[in-house]
Amino acid sequence: MLEVAQIREHKDAFVKALQKRNIDATALLDQVIAADETRRASQSQLDQVLADSNKFSKEIGILFKNGEAQKANLLKEKTAGLKEQSKGLQEQLNEASETLKNLLFTIPNIPHDSVPEGNTDEDNEEVFRKGDIPVLHDAAQPHWELAKKYDIIDFELGTKITGAGFPVYKGKGARLQRALISYFLDKNTAAGYTEYQVPHLVNEASGYGTGQLPDKEGQMYHVTEDDLYLIPTAEVPVTNMFRGDMIAASDLPITCTGYTPCFRREAGSYGAHVRGLNRLHQFDKVEIVRIEHPDNSAAALDGMVDHVKTILEELELPYRILRLCGGDLGFTAHLTYDFEVFSTAQDRWLEISSVSNFQTFQANRLKLRIKDKDGKKMLAHTLNGSALALPRVLAGILENCQTPEGIKIPKALVPYCGFEMID
């Protein structure tokens, strides 16, 4: 959530920046400023009425003490009127504050200066590429055919149990999933991230805290009776662990990692680009989250990108990194780098990670602040990234590592899964 003071001071700059998202925010920012003026006026009036009421209350006590009951009773009548007035002003203030908050919830984050202009993922900017794209044998197949051939993923059984987008992993497929989770967590903890096991359902406040609500409400599974939401990513519960906290600057950075299943309702579509593991309603992911001082968040983002690079290189997968354009940038993100693995069997790039800096956008919603050693208070910067999302990593391994004899497991994973081939 953007800060009102910043909107008031830099409105024209914010309008220009949001044009990268293909949004004309002029009218919306004007509404925010007007709503804030109404809120400030209501607060000022309420403060004055409460000050007068407190003043009269003290005077009443003195008058009664001095035996001037008649004057005291006259002031009591005035204070009764002030109480009614303050009640109305408090309701007016609450309404103005709610209006302002709801307006702010509709405004996305300001893109970083380096974010390229553009409307779709075709306008994203490639900034790095590494790894040779393998040449596969003539009988090479996409992962959904390999899954059936080697009996390691059963998509039909998942549809029987739940519906499309909920696969069942079997035998070596299940073991490879478990191996990837353990490998990712070990890589993250070795890099200094503290592992957490967090709830898979969150309350509404948590959804608003990290920005999934109200923006992504239609994509989240809602348990209506308990008013809880199944998490779309571990980012939500992990980041919300620090909601409302005041963190000493000396305790930064805070670095967290966690594995969770993730649940996402997405509009149905058809074709090879969403077949098999390419798009699921339930999938596994290991996440990394950082709470940083504003002075260090840019360097922290670069460090997260380098960390994900090392994982993909150990997995021996060809990958590239994209800087997302304004039209493809997530609602809460200030700057995002997407990692994509090349699927030789599908002849296309598959997104397997997003690493983002949100700057103060989430922290303002979370009321997550830092206190410097000199006592200065400021909003923290939050960052998160996938390290990594399993479905498309698994698809990349199955497709790129297939041979006529079977699927050769990357060396880094063999100690975790206990086998070298799926055959």
C-alpha cells in the first residue's frame, strides 16, 4: 500500500510511474488526496472537541470543589453536548478512514525506474541466460507423456479424487518431489535462511497484509464458514509473522524459508501451455522471504537472484532471467525478476521462480517498522522469491534429462532421492 504522505508530495511522479503499468492514476490519486483531506479535517475537529471536553471536565471538578455547583452543572450540559458531537465526528472519521483505506487498496506499487514499459509477458526484458539447451533423441516426449510412460504422476487419478489441476505423484515421482523439497530447503538454510513450518490457511488480515486481498481474492480458495483462505504461497504466512512488529535495525536482515503446498483458483484454459504440470490448482513450493533495511534491499534482491542461479546451475537446467515489464508486474511488486527453464520437449520457456522487491508496499499494510539505533522509525522493506516452485522444475527435469534408457536424475538430487534413473 502506498503512503498517503508520499502520494500528496509526489503525485505527478506517481502518475507518471504508474503509466508503466498502463494505468492513468490521476483521478484515483486525486480521490485519495481528497479523502485524506476529509479524514484530516474530521480528525482535527474531533481533537478540538475532545480537548474542550477534557478542559471542561477539569473545570467542573474545580467548581464543585469550590462550591459553585450551578456553574458546574451548566458546564456539564455543555460537555454532554460535546460528547454527542464527538460521537458523530468519530463516526465521520471512521467512515473517511475506511474510504481512504479502500482507495489505497486499489492502487498497485510504483515500478522501479529500470522496469521496462510493455503490456504483456512478450515485453519482458531478458537480462541473463545460461546453460545449453539439450538435443533430445527422436522419440522424446513432453512430461505428461513421460509421467504416464514411467507411471510417476497420475493426472486422471487426481481428477477422480478432486478435479483437474490436482495430480497424484507415485513411486519415484513422489520420491523426486520429496527430494526437490529437501534439496531446496537445504540450499536455502545453507545460505543463511531460517526454516519455518507455517499454517496453510490464513485469516483475512494476513491476506490484506501481503496484498493478495483484495487484488487476488478471486484466485484464492476461501473457507467461508471460518473466513479463512488457503495460501497461494508461503510468502503470505511467513511475511505475516512480522505483522505489526517494530524491529531493531541491528536485528536485520531477517531471512526465512519455508515449504508449503500452494492453492490457486485460476480461470480455466486449454492447450499444451497448461497441460500436465504447467498449471495446477495445488502445487508445492519452497519460498524465501527477507525483511530488510531500506538501505540494503536493492543489494538483497541481487543476492536472492544469485542464490536462485546457483540452484538452477546445480540442477543442470538451461535457464534465463527476465526483468518484468510494467504490464506484467505483480500488483504488490516494485521490481521482479522471473526465472524460466527451457523445456526442450515442449520447445518453450517455463516460469519456475519470481524474485521480487516490494520496498515499503507490504510493510505499510503490515505496519511493519524498523527502529534505528538513533530512535528513528521507518517502514521496513520486504522481499520474497521462489526457491523454487516444484511443478515446472520437475517438468524441466523430466523433459530435458530424458534419454532412450530413461530419465537421468541431476547429480545434485541423487543423494536426496536415492536413485539415478527413472526407467
